[in-house]
Amino acid sequence: MKKLLIVGAGGFGRELHAWASQHPDCGRTWELEGFLDDNAQALQPFGSFARVWPLTGHVVDPAKLYLCGLGLPPVKEKLLQPLLAAGANFPAFIHPRALVGDRVKLGRGVVLCPGAIASADITLGDFAMLNLHATVGHDAAVGAWSTLSAHCDVTGRVQVADRVFMGSGVSIIPGLSIGSGATLGAGAVVIKDVPAGVTVVGNPARIL
């Protein structure tokens, strides 16, 4: 049986630990081993329910599985690149209460949390993450390293580039494009294309 390590013992990492423990494969094909995080005390306020090993200097074990428990795209990419270069195996993780439709392409390391929906004819790039009840509509794409926080609504034909971060409750009307590295603040209602690298907030969303 393979061991599974979660990279990051912060808030989202702890949530992912809970979701992984509910997965039907847990205890059957793999078992949770703990976290990789350079903060050895990360779990102490929560009863140290799992072990934490240092991320820096970790030697990748090809017999182990890894999940990304990090939310911010630049942090995800920076911390995971050395592991990927060393051959770490990051499978896609789909919680049993997530819904995945037909002709959905999932990159490596994708995480779909409870209530997340990827409807049909969708591409989710490597390490894209859909948090609780985030939805992606038909013919849409979400690029590598991008994060959709809880209750985001990416509607049909929307094209989200790489390294995009969406705060909770973002809504995007159909057919728009979101540029690489953009940040969409919580509750933003996006009614026009968002250029690369900018931050937008509000209803309707405007560039800060």
C-alpha cells in the first residue's frame, strides 16, 4: 500500500487531509502518512493529528504519492517544482462528493474538493484547484497552478489562464478570458476580460 504525503500543513492542507481521509481509496490503495512543511509546529494547535516532515531537503520517494495542500499559485509553483523535478508523483485528487462530467481533462495534481463541479468538455491544467462548491461550466478551461476558492462560478466558455487566483464567491459571465497571474478578489463579478497580472475587485469587477 502506498503512503500519501500532503505538501503544506496550513489551513487548506488540513482541509485536504480531512477530504483525503474520506476518500474510498484511503486505507485500500494508499494511506495518509502526514505532511511536508518546514514549520514543524504547524499542527500543534490542532492536537498534532498527523506527523510533519520538513519540506526542505525532502528526498522524493517514487513509491509514495503526493498531494498539493497549498492555495496561492506562486507558492504552489515555487514549492512543488523541486519535487516535480525529482520525479514526485502527484495524482489528480477528486473527492467523492465532487462531480465530474463527460470529456473533462484533468492535469496532474488537480484537486477537486467536496461540492466542486466540472461539468462537460472542460480542461483543468496541472495543479488547478477547485475548492468547496466551485463550479466550472461547459467548454471552459482553467490553467495550470490556478486556484478557485470556495463558491466560485466559472461559467461556460470562460478561459482562465495559468497562475490565476480567485477569492471566494467570484462569478464570471460566459465567454470571457482571464489573463495569466491575475487575482480576482472575493465576491468579484467579472463582466469583461481581465488582463494578465492585474487584480480586480467589486461588482462589476474593476482593476485596482
